[in-house]
Amino acid sequence: MKFFSKVTKAALLVAAVFTLASCGDDKKAEQAQAIPQTIKVGVVPGPYRGMIDKHIRPIIEKQGYKITFVEFTDYVQPDAALDSGDIDVNLMQHQKYLDGIVENQGLKLTSVVNVPTLGLGVFSDKYKTFDEVPEGAQIGIPTDAVNLSRALGIAQSLGIITLKTQSSDQKASIADIGENPKNYQFVPMEAAQISRSLDSIAVGFIPGNYAYANHMDYSKALGVESVSEPIKNVVAVAVKNKDTVGKLFKDAVESKEFVDAIENDHEFDAFTRPSWWKKN
């Protein structure tokens, strides 16, 4: 009986080990299955669809996944779609904008990596410098709070206004304009509409993706933003997918293959590189 008891215990121990191993394998399989075979990526007009299509898609597809694009026409819908699970990833916004969306709308989203980013440009169909822009002229700026604040900061750096607040943590609004020597009228507009409205306004402050989509010539801009780290565009996912599809994209973007591809593609020469870029 003692012999039988020892054999039984040994058998149970072996069974337990195999059960635990099996659970571990199941967990790994479940995690792998959490990444859909076809990954839906949300984009807006601009260069980031091309960045993914040309230089991220090949890396992802080598791992057995496919990418399909879902086009949006504004900044709001891609985050709502990401939060609801209608898409799996988006690349269309900078970190400060994402932070504002998460804070104000309670969406459970997170960034996983930032990418080379084209800064906001200041364009006009009528004038070559602000010296030529007449007093009282209308100037289009993005209507969303983060990009509006960003545009006003650039306007201050160009010397056409001053702002009452100097805190980088505070979002500037039109009410924060201090000196405005030429009494420019700053008109908040949907970012996507500014480039299309240059025939009716004197100057437009246009985020990089829309400027790119509308073939704006940065060499002729009245001003170009120096892109800081918080306003470099990010790959975003739902928080619950950070370690699955999020990690898949993070690894692809941080790979030597992606870095080399961007460095060798002159289409992205004007894009400011992320701070982590120099590590590659």
C-alpha cells in the first residue's frame, strides 16, 4: 500500500507539472491570439499612412500579420474608434493631444512609441512674410485646444503676438494673447479646413499632416515649428492591448530596419526625429 501511495503521488506530481506547462502554453497562445490576423490602423490625411505602408507594414507582415487602413477626416473619430475596438491602432496625433483626449473624455488609450514628425507650418497664398500681412488680417488656427495653444506659441515665437502666460503646462487660448501690434484676428477653424481656406484668410497655421496632404511647400512657409518631444506623433492603442498589438508596433518602429528605411527615404528628411532615434 505504501508503494502504491508513493507511485500515486508521483503520478499526480507529474500530471500537475504537465498541467502547469499546458496552462503556460495556453496563456502564450491566448496572448498571441490577442493580436488580430488583420490589424486595423486608423489614419487621417497626411504622411503617416505612407510611413506605415512603406516602412512599418513590411516588418509587421514578416511576422504573419496583415494591415488594413481605416481613413478618418478629423482628429476625434480615430480615438473613439480605438477605444471602442473598431480599430486596433492609430497614428495621427501627438502625445499632448492624446493626453488631453484621455483626460477630458476618459478614453482608455495609451501611446507605445513616437515617430518622426512633421511640424506645424505657417502658410499664406498671398504673402511671403509677416511684414507683408496687413493690420487686422484674419489668421486661421486649429480649433482644438492643444493645437490652438501650439499655434499661439508659434505665433509668439515669430514675434507677431505675446502671450500673458509663459507656463508650458498651461494651455494658451485666444484670451491669453497679450500684445497684438497689428490687431490680427485669430480665427479657430477645423485643422483640416485651414489649408482649403487660404483663399479667404491671410495666413493659416496648419498641422504637419494636413500641410503634407495638401502638398504645402515648407520652403515657402512664413514659419515652421520646432517640434518638441510632447508634440511628436505617437502610435496609440487601447490600454488593454499595450502588451500585444502595442508591443508589435513598438518593436517594429524601434527596429533598425525601420530607422534605416526612414533615413534612406528623402520624403521624410524634414521630419523631426524622436529623442530615442539617436540610440539606434
